[in-house]
Amino acid sequence: MRTERTARRVPASLIAFLTAVVAIGGALIVHSVVLIDASSISVSVLLLATITIASDRFAIKVPGRPVTVSVSEVFVFASILLFGAAIPVVTVAFGGLCVSLTQRNRRFYRALFNIAEPAISTWAAARVFFRVASVAPASPLSSDMSALVPATIAMAGVFFVLNSALGAVAVALENGTAAYDVWRSDAWYLAVNYHAAASLATLAVSGGSRINFAVVGLVAPLLVLSYVAYREASTRADEAHRHVDDVERLYRASVEMLAIAVDAKDQVTHGHIRRVQRHTLAVAAALGVTDPRELKAIEAGALLHDIGKLVVPDYVLNKPSALTHAEFETMKKHASMGARILTAVDFPYPVVPIVRHHHEQWDGRGYPDGLISVEIPLGARILAVVDCFDALTSDRPYRPRLTDQRAIEILRSRKATYYDPVVVEKFIELIPEFRRGDPTSSDQCDGHAAVLAGLTRVSTRDLREGETRGVALPPTAMLPATVQDYIDEHIARIGAAEACLFTFNAGQDALIVAHATPKLRGAVARLQVPVGSGVSGWVAANRSTIRRAETVLDLGEIADAFALELCAGVPVFVRADLFGVLTVYAADAALSDETVAAVGLLAQEVALLIARGGAPLTHSQLRTATRLSAVS
């Protein structure tokens, strides 16, 4: 058996193994050379040795395996039967050297192994044959098959065991794999090849001390036919393997492309799907999933589980507050739409059920099909747990990340209702290992600080031309005093509330504070909110009012300092152009529906004031603002 695998460095265990093999093989080669009598080297000996070495060049690689089969073993066994052990041992050793010299990835230790291992296998096979056949080496063989058959089987078996086992151990040590797995993958091909070769050699040599050319004449066409047929089949199998590999690469490329599309769509959860993929595969392996098709399905499904978000509008996907009933129904469609999208890909493994059912619940109250318990595919059950944990421990538009411990508490509270209890416990058991492998851990940084860092960073989010183009305004000092006083007066009536009037910076990619109520003014003077981020940034990007969102998403640590829990943001339009956003921050109890409506009215009044350059509003204009607020 010839191995063709590469290694960057030689492990110490492999060096020790090779040392033992080379020492034994070298001793047998030297011993064989000493035993060979020069007078016994005839033309037939040289001819058979030459054929043995030359035929090794016509080896056929088994498709998909690092192993070859050839007809050279026929001549090796024939040489054993005719001349004993010494001559074939030297022949195979020299043949191993020739093969090593012609290999592409030459390694000195491999050359030594290819010389020593065949010598050991050949010597042991010869000893066993003559012991079982009760015949002296190099003596004429009997034509009695009842004596030769057991000896032939024993010879082929010993040669097969030593050749395949030594080769498997060498490959396993070189590549860091299990020797039994390597041996098992190649054993069938080698066993058939060696036993067939031994049988043909015995037929050709039995009944005398030389090769029976009559038998060879009958068998040779079969050998040639077998060789040609197998080579043709091997070529076709190689082509089929290459086609399968090409298709596999195409599927992987498709999966990666779709995953990139999801990342581009949902900037807030960038990296989420790849963490989920790694963790889902690890949990599946820990639960004993070994089927390659199922593992590939889980791998692709975890990467593509959010592909349906491509059809969810941005304003719903990245909304920094609770979704309305209609918005939640829109969001729920991403599971079924994701499965519908992937149906067109025609995966060779069951990806679609995992994507479709990753929001099903253990008690049957999930969507889209309300599956219960084990009706839910295992991959979807694992994905649901992993996805939930990663979402809880990541920043979201509607809240900062939670600690691992808090997320674990939530998972355990949902066991046997939302999630498979076995999957939950296995996942929790693996969390420390996951955190060691993740680039960062949610426990290593404060959630509020992370949000604040994101708010003060200028966004590079690409915006469609004109979608959020606003009217830029210089800093607070340039805002008319009447506008500032008007905002302060009306916010003071709410009680336990503060407000910021945001406008666009010069680059139109972030909001800056044009005015803030007195208590908040100093703390937010340098605050910037990227368009599309936080609460006010979302309002600016989507030109829509948002109600009862978390203040921390806009103000970060400032929210805790001023005990401001919730906020409401309203777009401010001046002469049909988006001027900015008026956002009110308050304690939970202060931000009622009536308060949000009042903020909407205030935003319209502020817009009119700005349009008039700060001139006081008439009663007619106030009534108009009230109607506009009601419509919005």
C-alpha cells in the first residue's frame, strides 16, 4: 500500500514508529541479501523481479481513497512460491525505493518506510506459507490444492494484515487521526486485491518449480481485461467524485453568498449567524449526531436560518422598540419565507426543514406550523436554543446585551415550553468552552458602554440617495431662542422627562444635538447618533414615530445617570424636508400614550417655529399642527 498524504512536521510518535519499522525491515533485507546465493540468480529470477518492479508502475488509485491496487502482488507471491523469502524481500525493497524516487511529495522518512514495510510483509507472508504448506522454501510445490489453498489464504492474510496495518498506523500518526478509521476505510480493497493475487500466483506455480505458462496464458487475458475494466471504472469514479466535489463547492459557495446577503441586510447582528453555526454544530456533535448528511444540513441551516429576513422591511427588522402585532406577524414570515427561498436551491441534504422550523416551540405554540416536541427536527431544536442565547447576549436595536448568566436563567425558564430540555442542558454545559473559542465574551464588557461606544461612532451605513437627506443646522447657539424655550416649556409639563432635538451633521450620516433640555444639556453636548442606529437614528432613517423604546439605546450610560428608562422619538419635517428628530426621555410611568401623542404635536409645532425663523405661532397654525399630529 502506497501512501500519498503530506505533513508539515514529523510527530515524535511517528519517528518512533518508523524507527522500529525501518530497523526490522532493514535487518530482514540484510539477512535476505546474505542468504541469496549468487549462483542461484538466473534469467528467470531477474525476469520475474523486473516484472514485479515494473508492474508496480501500473497501480490504480482507488477513487476517493489514499491507496492503490496493482497486479504486482501476483508476481511477489509467485516469487515467494518459486524462490522462498530472500529474493522477493530484496525485490520489493528495491521496488519501494523506485516508487519513492518517483513520488511528487518526497519525504526521506516515507522512502525508508516504503522500503522497509514491504520487506517485513513479504518475509512474514513467505514464512507462513511454507509453514502451513509443510514445504521447504524454493522446493517444488505439490499439485494437491487441499494443501495449497489453506497456505495461500494464510500467506495472503498475513501480507494483508501487516501491509495494511503498518500503513494505516503510519498515516494515522502523520495526520493525527485514528489508525482503525484509516485501516477500515481501505481494508476491503486491499484484502480482495491481495487474496486474488495470491490465488492467481498459486495457480500459476502449483505442480512444479517454475511458472506454468499454460495457466498464465489462460489467466493473463483475464488480468489484462480486469486491469482495463477497473482502470476505466476508476477513471469514471474519479470523475464522479470530482463532480460531487464541484457540486459540494457550489452549494457551499451558494450558502456563503446567501449568508453574506443576510449580514448585509441586518447590520446589527453581523457575525451572529457564524457564531450560531459554530455552536450549533458543536452541540449536535455533543448530542451524538454523526450522520454526515444531517451534520451538513445543520451546518448550512445554521448559517442560513435568517435568510428569510431578506423579505422583512428594514424598519421592522431594526426597530428599537417592541413590534406592533402587524409588525410581529411580518417578522414571523421570515421562517417560512426562508424555507421558500432555499427550496429553489435543491440542497442534497435536508436544510429546508431546519430553517422553516427553527422558531417552533417544544409545547407546540411556535410558528409557522405549530410542531410539538420531537416532531421538530433535531437541527431546528438545537438551532432555536443557540439562536436565542446568542441573541440575548448580543446588542439589539431594542436593548443592550445581557450577561451570560442572565441568558442562562432565561433559557432554563423556557425549558420544556419553548425549547427541548435535553438540548438546553447540553448547550449550557458547553457555554464555557464556547466562550473560550469566541473572539469576545458578553461578560467581558458592559452592555451600556458598548451601546454608548456605538452611538458616538460616526456610522458608515450606506443610505439610498435622498432617503434621509435633511436640512443641516448649525449648533445650538444658532437655533432660535423661541424654539429652545418652546421645547423646554412643553417638556417641563410632562414631568420627570427630558428631551433632545437632533439634526443632521454636515456629512448627513449622524444626528447631533441641536437643543437639549437644561438638565440634560451638558451631558449630551457631544453626543452623536448614527443614522439608522439607536432610537433617534432609526426614526431618522425610517421617518416614522417610535414609542416606548429603551433610552439606553440613545444615551448609553447617561440614561442611568438621569434615571431615564423609556423614550419616544418623532421625525421633524420642515417644508417637507426631514430636519431632524425630537426625542423625549422619561421614567417609565411618565411615558403614557397621551404623552407620546403630545410629543407628536410638539414636533409639528417646533417644525412650524423653525420654518418661521422662530416667530410665534398663530392659533390657526397651532390647529394645523394638531391635525397633522393626529394624522401622523
